[in-house]
Amino acid sequence: MRKQERGVDIDPVTLNIVGDGFLSIALEMGTVLLTSAYSSIVREAKDTSTSLHDPLGRIVSQAPMIPTHMNSMALAFAHIRSQYDLMALGPDDAFVMNNPYEMGQHLNDIILFVPAFHEDHLIGFAGTVVHHVDIGGGAPASNAYATELYQEGLILPAVKVSIERDLKDGVLSRIIGANVRAPDRVVGDFHAQLFAALRGVSLLRRMVERYGRQKVLNCMETVQDHSERLMRAGLSAIPDGVYEGEDFTDSQDREKPPVRVHARVSVQGDDVEVDLSGSDDEVRYPINAPVASVHSSVFSYFVSMTGESAPVNDGSYRPIRIVTRPGSVCNPFFPAPVRSRMAVCYRVMTALKRAFGTALPERIAACGADATNSIAFGYRRAGGYDVYHEVFGGGNGASARSDGEDCLAQGLSNTANTPIESLETEFDFVRVKAYGFAPGSPGHGRYRGGHGVRKVYEVLRDDVTLSTAGDRHSTRPWGLAGGEEGSHSRYSIQRNGECIPIGALTTCSLHRGDLVICETSGGGGWGDPHERPRSEVLEDLAAERLTPAEARRIYGLAE
């Protein structure tokens, strides 16, 4: 069937070719960025995302990189659209921002949009977002004790800049470099995201030259409408009704209860409303989640739940309405700190999982580690700083069909494993002593949760700063349908024979010879452990995923 719009005939073959071309542009932008980046958090862990937008800034396609970035770019651009006249832009213009209270994420995530033109007509935008290894503030990479945004680093409001004057070693690049501890890496990554965006602009222009401007613009609208239809089809398969779930994230003060995130989901046909108003008030430590991050968590969950293969773009989000309460952890007031917002973002997602999992356990997996557990080391050398940041995987929750996967990047983060060689060839103040499964971490069940990660670092110099972020240190990933909980995550420092526990959000000084031990949660189990086949228990024993004592106590395996 042909689609006729504005006098331009779009046949199905062209629509598929151009639609796949949109994704190819976003993917190539990602390749340019990753191969040009300076820091290991981008180059190796791939903590970055790229997107292609239509002339109104609506997302057309995104490279499948970091979900919490990807599904928030629409809100970031909506803020820009409310502040600037897009029709007054020229080819040397660009937008830069990182302010969480202007629909950004956290300050480390700098967002860049570059307009694309063909014969003086605006044809779209290329977008990039990069997690920068340092953005200033009270500690290298992450200030765990920040009580306001100002203590977390350099704030960039949504501003229009000149590419030639401000970005290519210009005033903005110099301002950023002057405010961070690792200017070579940060400015290098900033330039990588600029040139990735410029590559996207070039590719989009080339597409318009081949297929015609109006045809490409019509295809942009059509792929968004197609994604909306597929999302609505997926949502309509959920029984109508009201679903409620809650989950909890760690309090920085161990004497206080964990922070509650509550989700009330109303499903009516192919429309969904997610009301997070029942979540706790904002807190004075940096786990508050700005609105764009919360929306991204909700969108990411429904994209994964509906399981459609359509491109994820602005159309995917249209059937979903999100309600938050100003002053809550899901919509904090400026200038509440937000650096470790992923703790609340993941609880938004797991509250949704629990809401549907209680009613539809056959369709929903148990809770996984579902946290951004990370560490950062900073070392002040002569003339500057070295900063290293790493995000750990964890165990996935089991489902009604299979065991959870081991040691995976979690759903909202999706960062890659950073090779040990990358750390040890680049930095001389820390090295890895051990890396493997966290023992005893999976939740048991008919299907077993995945294992968490255990990683041990040896500190090689005095006066190294450690900053940690994470969750599940006081709560545990829950199981479903009778499955058991996964383990807690744990951080500790081994010093002179003493083991010193440290919290999920900590900044402290390390000494030469210290061992920093990081263990992440395993996933929750699914179903009654006594229903697990004996052959699978024996297989786990042989692979040392299970101890003989656990096999006897949990699964009833005789000697």
C-alpha cells in the first residue's frame, strides 16, 4: 500500500529503506563517538547515546545504547523548543545543556543537538549525549555527600552556541575544560560527541539529496506513527485495570528507613497512565530523580514489556501519560542533588515490574540487581588529576521460562564491561586483584536468578579518592511466584586486616595497600525452589554456581 502525503507518494519499499536509513544514521553516529572518545567510561563502557530528530526535534530514531539517555532526549528537546525559535537557526548553530531542571539528566551527561539543513531548509537534528568522567563538584566523578546541585559540578543551561566560535576549542570548550579535573578526557569526549553529531547531519543531508526533502520528512512522520501503533497494540494486550506496586531504595543514613517509590498504573484499552505521586518526598542526598530521568524509566519499561521490534521514537511515547508530584524524589525541586538519580529511576522501573508481576507473574521477570552500582577513583598527580569511573553489572531476575542471566549490565544503564587491561594500562594508582561471580548472590527458585559481580581493586598509592554510587545495600531484589530474594550489594575496604563496610553513597580517602571490594546483587528467583529439576541443581553444583550446603538447604538435594 502506498502512502500519499502532501503530494509526495511513499511506496512501502522506499519507506522501509528510508526508515532503516534513519537507524543507520544514529548507529553510525554512535560508532564515530565511541571510536573518537578519550575516556574509558565512553570508549569502553559505552556510556553515551545518539539520536536523529525531525525538524521539530521529535525523536525519529535512536541507536540502542543507554536507555535512560535515549528515552529522555525528546523531553530535553521539548524544553529547547519552548525557549528558542527553531526557524531562526543556521547551520553554525547548536544547542548544549546538562541542567537536570531543564529536562536534562545529571550534570555529567552533556546533551548536544546540531541542526541539519538542505538548501536553507531545516530538515532535522542530530543529538548526542555523553556521560563525562568528571564535571567538577566536590569530588572526582561523583560527590556522594552533595546536598544541592551546585556541589555536583558545572551547570550548563540550555543555550544556543556557535559551532565554530564556541565548540571547536572555543569559549565553551575552554569553560568546560577549566572546571573539570580531567580536561583532556572530558574535552576530548565533548569534541567526540560534536563530531558524531556533525556526521549525523552530513548523513541526513545526503539522504535528502537522494530521496528528496519532502519524502524524507514524510517518512519521519510515518515511522513515528508506526511506532505509536505498535506500542498501542502491545499495551492493548494488557488487561484493563489498575495495578499498584512499590519498591524501596537505600537511605544514605543507615538509621533511617529506605526511600519509597510507589507506582499506580491505570490501563484502559491502548492508553496507560502511570501515577508516581505516592512516592516519598525528595531527600537531601543525591538520589533524587529529575523529571526527564523518571519519564525515561517509565518509557523504557513499557518498551521492554510490550516487546515490539519497532523503532523507539516519539511515537512510542504518545500512549503513555506520566504523573509526578513536585517535591517528591520523582520530581524534586531545584536545587536538590541528583547525581545518583539512577537509584530512584530503577525503583520506578521495579515498582512497575512489581505492579504487573503480582497480577501477571507468567509475563514478568523477578527483580534483578536493577541498580547502577559504580565506583570512581580519583588521584591528584603533579599538574592535574586522573579520574577513573566504572559501572558494574549484576544478576538478572528469573522468569517463568528461564534462569536469570549472570553479571549483566542492567536494563536502564546497559553499559558495557570495562576490560581490566583498559584500567591497568591507563592508570598506575589502582589495579584489579579479582573479578568473578559474587558468591551466594542469586535468588533461588524453580528458575534461579543470575549471579552478581564481585570485583576487588588494590590501591597502589596514598591519597586516592573513592566515590561510590549504587543501591540494594539495605534492600534486596525480590522474587516472584514463590522465588527467593537475591542478595544485597556490598562495598567494603580491607585495610590492615580489618574489613570496613562502606555505604552505597560514599566519598572517602584510600591508602596504599587498601583493597576495595565491590559485590553486586544477584537476581530474584521465580517459582518454588523445590520444583527445580534435580538435573539443574546438579549442573549448578558442577559449575560452582551453588554450594553443597545450599543444594541441601534450599533444594533438598540429598548427599
